[in-house]
Amino acid sequence: MNEFFILLLGTALVNNVVLVQFLGLCPFMGVSSKIDSAIGMGLATMFVLTLATAASWLIEHYILLPLEVEFLRILSFILVIAGVVQFTEMCIRSLSPTLYQNLGIFLPLITTNCAVLGVALLNTQQNNSFLQSVLYGVGASLGFLLVLVIFAGLRERQALASTSKLFAGPPIAFITAGLLSMAFLGFSGLPLQ
Amino acid sequence: MISSILILTLIGMVLGLMLSAVNYFLPYKEDPQIAQITELLPGTQCGQCGYAGCGQAAAALINGKAPLTLCPPGGPSMARQLSEALGRPLEQQQPASPVLPSLAKVVSELCIGCTKCIQECPTDAIVGAPKQLHVVLNEACNGCGACVDACPTEGILLAEMQLNLSNWRWSKPPRPNPFRIPLAEMDGAQ
């Protein structure tokens, strides 16, 4: 139990997928102007990431390894991720059309979110068990959601603050992202072992 | 090589089957009224109405957030069709009383005589000298508001022109309303 908690905390905070490993920066900058859509995007990515890690573990261990076709790993993982994203899109479209409109183009772009593929590949690299892989996926997506919501909150406040003309808009957002990343590096001091 | 092609095809087929099953169990139901209005609109997604596309414009029309005359490419006939489809009457959009233009006005207690507004004014309608109270010439001011943004003390504002003998004019004769053309005449012209 303790080991799983450490894994979850470690992936969500210490090895945060966005701010420490720098994966999935596209939605991090793109969908972080409003907290509502950031939460929607974070939850959608969470759903996709967890399902995709589970599916890719199954494919890795029941198709690729027994048939000795490991060179198909990236190709088949991307196929699975695209399928899961399409599945998520269909679910969101019929369950919440408003969220579907808010997310817009960024929903199909979860396919190209390198965090999703990155986590699946890191799982095979570290030889994680099925439960560990799923937990790794949940932790990474929790970290993604957390960072996205924090950053959206910061940007909402920045939009109201008086910023000098030179820095207004994206420049100050990038600087904030850098500072946030430095702050998250502080988690590497957590005594997790 | 054949085996790898087969494996990928198999994965793809299984995923495709799953997706079509999802599509069967969670069908996407579009609002029939939105679909009907979207059908009426030109469908070129030009965005001239200010919405992202015709679908969003149709939703705004149904919610009553957008006027019936929102579609410039559709023109008057589109407005009339929309009014029929939505059961909303087309109002005449003529103000009851002529609106007088707003002109700049210096608040004498706040003016510090910095001449910043003079430099911004495109029609040279503000007179004044450094550290002297500025004055707006109503005859030259066109009410663009550039001076309001330039003033550091918020000492200049736009106020509605006061009607007096020197600026009163006869109102223009009423023009025929373009939305009043009878439907039969429009159909005959096409």
C-alpha cells in the first residue's frame, strides 16, 4: 500500500510529467487560459492517459512480447492512443456538448500529447507490472491536472493584473511556467524512500 | 513483415469495432431546432456575425442572444426567413429620437495643462498651452475619444452634445425600410 502511495506521489509531484519531464506542453500552454476548460482538459487527459497506459501494457505483454514484434511498439501504442482519444471524444460529445465546444480542437489533439505516449513508453522501459503501470498513469495524469489547474488560475489572475506592454500575454505566461517548473523541482527533496 | 502488418491490422480492426459499438450505444443527438436553423443559414462559416460558425450562430439565434439580422451574407431575405422559422417579429431598427453625437469636454478642475490631449487630437479641436486650461472647440471635435485615453488625470470626457440654436438641423426624411420589401417581390426578382 505504502509503495503504491509513494509511486503515485512520486509521479504526480516529484517527476511531474509537465514541469519536470517537460512532456505535454502543448495543452499546458494552449488550454490554460480558463480554469473551467483547464479542468475539463485535465480530466479528459486523465481518462485517456489511464486507459491508454492500461491498454498499452496489455498490448505490450500479450501481443508484442509473445510474438516478438517489439519494433511495432510505438506504432501500436499510437494506434491505441488514437482509438482511446476517439472514444473519449464520442463520450464527451454525447454527455457534455458544452465541454465539447470549449475544448474544441484540443480534444483530438490529446492524441499528439506526448505525455500519453511518453508515460506508456516509460512503463515498458521500467518493466512495471500492470497495477504499477496503471498507477503510474493515474499519478502522471493527476500531476498533469494539478499543474494545468494551477497554471490556469495563475493566468486568470495575470489577465487582470497590469502587466507591462513588453510582457503582456504569452511572454509572462512562459516566464510563469518557468518559475512554476523551478518550484516543482523543489519536490525532488521529498524523502519518499 | 506479413505478421507485423497482420498484427497492426488486427489491433486497428478491434479498435474500430469498439468505436462503432460506442457510437451505437452513445449516439450524438443534435438539437433538431439548431439543425433546422443551421440548414437555413448560408453554411459558409464566414464568421461575419461574430460567432465561430453557422452552428454557433444558430444556437445563439435560438437562445435569443443574437438579432435576426446577424447574417450579412444572408441579407434581408435571410432575416425574414429566420423571423418566420423562429416566430420572432422583425423590429424596425430606427431610434425614436435622433441621437446627438458625444463630444469631448474638459473638466476644468482636473485639467493640469499637460497638452497630451492636444497631441492626440486628430482634428486639432483642443486649444491650450502648457500649464494652461485646455478648451475643446465643439465645431471641430468629431468625438473620436482619443483625448480621453491620453489624459493622465481623467480630466476629459465625452458628453452628449447639447442641442441649441446654432447646431439644430431639420431631421432627414425617413428612408424606406429595407426589411419591408414584400416577400412576393423578392421571389419574383430571383
